[in-house]
Amino acid sequence: MSEINLPKTYDPAELETRVYSWWDDRGYFHAEPDEHGETGREPFAIAMPPPNVTGSLHMGHALTSTIEDALVRHARMIGKNAVWLPGMDHAGIATQNVVEKELAKEGCSRHDLGREAFIARVWEWKEEYGGKILLQQRRLGASADWQREAFTFDEQRSRAVRKVFCDLYDDGLIYKGERIINWCPRCLTALSEIEVEHTEDPGELAELRYPAADGSDGVIVATTRVETMLGDTAVAVHPADDRYRQLIGGSVVLPLLDREIPVVADAHVDPEFGTGAVKVTPAHDPNDFEIGQRHELDSIDIMTDEATLNTAAGPYEGLDRYTARERIKQDLDALGLLVSVTEREHPVGHCSRCDTVVEPRLSEQWFVRIRPLADRAAEAVRDGRTRFVPERNAKGFLDWLDNLYDWCISRQLWWGHRIPAWYDADGKVAVLREDPSGEEVAARGLTQDEDVLDTWFSSALWPFTTLGWPDHTPDLETWYPNSVLETGYDINTFWVSRMLMMGLYCMDDVPFRVVFNHGMVRDRHGKKMSKSFGNVIDPVEFIEEYGADALRFALVRSASPGQDVPLAEEWVEGARRFCNKLWNAARFVLTDLGDVSPDEGLPETMELEDRWILSRLESARASVDAALADYDLAAVSRALYHFVWDEYCDWYLELAKLRDDRGARRVLAVVLDEALRMLHPITPFVTEELWQALHGRPGDKASDDGQSARALIVEPWPAPAPGRRDADAEAQFEAVREAVTELRRFRADHGLSPARRLSVVAVLGAERAAVLEGGLDGIRRLAGVDSWRFDDAGSSGPAGKVAVTGGELHVPLEGLIDLDGERERISRELEKAEAELRRARTKLANDSFVSKAPEPVVRAEREKADEWARTIERLTAQRVALD
RNA sequence: GGGCGCUUAGCUCAGAUGGCGAGAGCGCUGCCCUUACAAGGCAGAGGUCGCAGGUUCGAGCCCUGCAGCGCCCACCA
């Protein structure tokens, strides 16, 4: 037994930090561009979805990073020039909110500081606290090219944003206009519709009577937002609605404000809904705004930025919108104009940042004319230049693209890319590629637009700005389009769509060839993790307790593409057990290895179990490659888990213990080596450590003297080896396995202790005997058999009988077993066998089965039937023998 | 209101092109500290594959309908 440099216990915490810095120091994460393809290596690039600077690692990030890291590591090992581009998002609203909260603690607001000082303060905060999440990514094992770290708000990315804004403006794809937008009265900014979350909230539908101008009954309208009636400038009915025909062109009186408003006919009104008459508030409802446009109605904004009522609301000025709602209902009721109030759930928009109910509101904002951009994006998905994994996600994405509104990109915030538009003294707008000089500003009385851009505007450029755009860099030449964009399906609309649009616009090519969607991490019962449920689990805690490898394995293990990923502590614990198993298996191999190196390759002559394990290895390798092609890391991990634990450890290792030949050691080493390679993308740390040990490297990487020129992280991926497929060895080994299992079961059924050795008389016939012959040593060891002979006459004395394919094994018993129990067991088996035989015979008696089913299927069924018949015969004989 | 997904063992999930004598992990039961690993080994119990029809020689898998759960999207006041 040789000395090995692996500690007895698997200690992920120590190992992971050490191995990570070793990789990092040696620069394995860094990739060099290859713009002219001189290296002949296929480029591979993934841009990391930039986490918010304010963020800290949650399970969603952990899943994202694990999957992307696994893809990048695999790409590296199959010889691609792989780069993973990391960075962070300045995250406009989110970050501004965080710093504003800080200020609030100090008792001041951003307005006390002023714009410039506030922004300086946010930068300070960013330098000090931001980016914690990237450190946490390292603990997870992320092999990102940190030298290329980008920030959506740094100098270079800002230049890119400026250029895109100006280009779009010059192309007529950005405009400023007055539209209904979603306004957050707490964040005090416009939001795009995508930043609004709709929930079904309890509410009410109120019916109000608007009397006619001549004092007659007028019309009854329905609304869920009573207070907006103060901004009504018309009532609309369907043009073909007979009930209201005589009112069209006339007017009604808006109660409380006594404003006379026209009744207009508009086909958008659904006569079937409610009373068929609609109040029209162009300043506070998108539909009404359109009706207003068609009929040239006034728009009356009745609210302040904080969603209290303004002077237009007359006597209600100064009230909060909900207070006003109640007050107005009371007042209308007093006038006899409140017809009814019915409780009713209805969809309400909430700010995705702070959950405040948003107010649809008429406002002057900057917009991206989305149609031309969205059409190109949709086309790229339809013609397959970018494909989705899983494919089904493309449909929803396309539906969404086909029904887009113009994108509101201006935000009334301070933290973000300021809109490069200046107004002169006359209010004339100029969008400028360079900031105007001081003289110019003074001479023309220029002032810059106060607004900043939606944070998604800059992240939309991520796949090429991370590569240096707008400069023409070798990076860009090498890695654009990116290979894969990996993200949760929840931000396909926010982010993926915009990257596609901007990529096609700026680069004239898709930003990535594949959109790979993972699911959401959920708790053990598939419930969403949320603070209010109290079921949030912190990945960093798990990393500390179980190791990053275990967390990665647990996450990936249920991460089928697009499927949600349930996670619980026991799952991670189970994954660590797997790492531990691997650790111990490697320790055993290392102690056994002597001077054998995995580089020696396979021996020329091999035993049955050698050929079997190699055949199984090849089969695992094929499954893993197939799963990787489908981005199905769950299948990858399953295949490897099963191979390592159930085949390599449980069978091959146990058999190898019997042997002291060099051949067994060489097989042991080669199989371990390849298994470690294939596991590396998922559990990088433990595999690197074990692989180094296997290749005789010093255990202490910290004191690495450079003599080790190799590292698993950049070792080649196992190549297909169809020659290792060995159906005969598999079949033969299966027989061995069956004999061992059956004998073990016999032992367990009869309560025979493992220490008790057995004698076996095998009644098998020459053919089956020959099959088992090669595995006899194994059977002896694994089933605790002392003596074994083949004898068709069977055992002479009383014996237990164990069914195996092609015959039975007799175990002389010396009268120590429970006869009744044995009879019962045989009866149970008989029943099962008889049922199976009936099933098979019915099938075979069916002419259409025999004539129509493929010949091998029919033959297999016949063989099954014969076998069950023999089993029944044997069991019957056994039962008789016991009496 | 539209679209999508899910429904298989107590729990969480696998089950290419229909051939299943339905699997895994965890949990459970029994035996075992067998010199890689008790974070382990061996053996076992546990399933009318949501329901109803249909196609087929054959359906967990395909078709139709229904039910339940979940998600995304949505300007019916």
C-alpha cells in the first residue's frame, strides 16, 4: 500500500478555497481572442446575466451560475476557446432605492444632497458594498474571465449606450411623446409595462349615474376606480347601441364638478359589458386615451406625482387617491347618483420594485418605436437563427413580441444613463453624441433632459458591450454572436427580447444562437421561495455547510431544461454524500495503485469485470454527451451518479479488491480518470483535487512549484470509444450479478449472517455454466461462497434453491431454516410467476400480436413465457421437496 | 380572458422515436462497524402511472374530452 496525499475525510471548505485560487492564479479562467481563427478552436461565449450591484447570491443566481459554469467548463474541455463574461448591472431603481434608504437613516433625502452629490454617493456605495455577489460566485466555483468584468454603467458601456440612443434617434426609432404610462407614485418615475406586476386584487365595481344636460336620467357608467371620474371628459357608447343612440352627440353632466361632457360613439365599447356606457378618462386610462384621441377630447390629469389629487380635482384636491375614492362615493350617494357598488376582484398593476399600486397616467416620456425592432427579433427566432431550449418557450416569446407596445425608456431617476438630449431656450430638442461645450450651453441656453434611461436599455447591449463594442475589438470578432444565453424563463421578456432587438440593430446579427432557459428554484414542495413564506434558503450557508460541489450537484440534479428546480437541505446533503463517495473511492484506488499511472492506459488483456466496467463507462459517456447536446444537466448528473456509485463503486471496486494484477489497477485508474473528467463541469472542486492526486501531484496546491503542467479544468473531455462496447461482457456480467444478488437475497431471506459461508451446487447446463465460469471469483467473494461446483444432478442433501437465469443454485442447508417461511416465500413467488405466465400466454395466443409485432419482440415474449414456465416447474419441485 | 406546463411509490422527480416484468434520490423495514466510505454495505416493503373514452397486436408514452394544481401574459370599464 503506497502513501497517498489525500486526507481521510472529505473537507470541501478547505479544498474549495485552495483549488479556486490555484485555478485563478494560473489564469485558467482567462481566454484570449482568436479573431482570425488561427488556433482552429471553435469560439464559445456566454455572457453572465449581470446581477444587480445591490444583490447578494440567492438560489436563482446559484442555479444560473452553476449551469453556465458547467457549460463553460465542458466547452473548455472539448477544446473550445471558451469565455464566460462576468459583470454587474447598475440597476437603476433598485440601487437608487438602496442608497436613498441609507440617506433616510441619516435623516436626509437625495434632494438635500442634489443630483451630482447623490450620484457621487451612489458610486461610493457601489465601490464599497457593491459586487459582493461576484465574490460569492467565486465561492460557487464560477470560472468566469474576471479580467473582463464589466459594469453596465462604466465608461465603456456608457459610450455604447450613448451611441445606440443617438443611432436609434437618428433612425427615427426613438421619440419623445405624451402617452399613458405606468407611474409609480412611490418611486416617482415612469415604468415600462414589463416592470408592472398584475395581481388579482379585491376591489369594487361601482355604477355611477351621469345625468343628462337637460336634467333627464342620462347614463349609468361603471368603473373600478371611482376617483378617476373627476378626470372624465366624455362618455362613450357603442355606435350601434340602440339604447344610447339618441344620446350620441349630446352631453351629460359630470357630477360633483358639474362639467358638461359629450357622449361619443366608439366601436371599442363593448355593449354587452356592464351598462354598455363607459366613462372616458383620457389622462388615466390607456383605452380612454385612445378614445380621447379619436374624438379630440381633452385630457385632464387629476393627480400629483405622489398620487394625491391635484387642483383639477376641485374640492378633492390634496386627498390621497383612495381617500378620494371613498369620499366621492359618499358624495355621489348623497346626490342619489351612486347606483351600486359590487365587490369584485380585478387585476391591479403593482410596481415590481416596491409593490405600490401604479397609476396609469398621461405623461411626456421617451419611447423606443418597438415594431421594427421586434419584427426583426421575431424573424430571427422564427427562422431559427436563435433557438430556444426548451423549444416550447419560443411560442410565448413570439406571442409577446408580436403584441408589444412602444417601450417607455425614460425614468425620473438620478442613477442611470442620462438621456443625451438638450433643450434650447425655445424648448427645441437636440440629441447629441457629444456633450455640448460650456460656451455652447451658455450661448444657446441649453439644459439637459433630466431623465435617465431604463436600466434594461443598457443590459440590452450586454452580449456585445462586454466584448468591447462600440470599438471593433478582437474579442467582438471572436465571440459575437455568443453561443448561449442562459437565464430563467422569467426574464425572457425583460431581457432576452431586448438583447435580440439591440443585437440585430447594432450588430446586424443575433446576439446568441441559443436561449437556454432554466426553471425557478423552489422549496421541497415546489413552492416559490419567498420571504413571506419564510422558505428562502441561502446558498452561501449551504456552501459553507456542504460545499459548493454539493450545492451545484443538488441544483443541477433536478434542472431539466425549463423545469422548475425543487431544493431542500436533504437534497444537498445527499449530493455531498455523493462527493464523499467519490472521495473515498478515489482514496481506495490511490492506495491500491502502486506505481500505476492512469496515463498508462488500458491493459492488453482484460478480465470479465474489466470489459464490463469499460462497456458501462462508454455507455455512460454516450448518455452524458447526448444529454449535454440537449442542455440536460439533470440527465448528465443522473447518468454519472449511477455509473460511479452503482456500477463502479458497488461492483467494480469490490471485485478489484480481489485482484492484485496490474491490469485491474490500470482499469481502475483509467475509469476513475474519465469519470472525474466527466463530473468536472458539475463538481469542479472535488474532481480537480482527486484528479491531481490520481496523477501524482502534490496535495498542497498552495505551495505548488509549477512542476504540474496539467490541470483537470483544461484537460480534454473523454472521446467516444465505441470499441469498449462489449455486449457479451455485459450479458455475462449480468449473470454474475444475478447470481450474487440471488444468493444474497437467499441469505437475507433466511437470516443467514454474512459471516456464514455458503456452499453452492450450480445446476445450470453447460452453456450457462460457461457464462458464469469467468465470474466465479467474484461470485465467491461478493456472495460469501466457499465452495462452488457445477453439477446437473444437484445437491444430494436438503438444500435451498435459488433461481437464476437458465437454472438454479442449490445451497445445502444443514437443516437450519424455517420451513414454513420457506413454503410461504415459494408460494408468493409461484403466484407471481403464474400471473406472468398467463400474461405472456395471452399475448402469444393473440394472432394479431404474433403476426403484427416485430419478430424480435415476439421471440422475446416466447422466451419469457418459457422461462416463467420453467420457473414454475422449479418452484413447484422445491415446494414438494420441502414436504 | 388567452397561452404554456404539470398530474408516475409517503415526499421530490426520471421515464428518446409506444414493447414496462415501471425506475431513482430521500424517507421507511430488517440484517451488517466485511481493512475506500456507518456521510457506508446488503436485502426488502411500497405504484389501478389524475379521471373517462379512443387508436393499436400492445399505451405511463399517441388522440379526444374532463378534473385538479402551477406559471406566464392581458387596456373589458
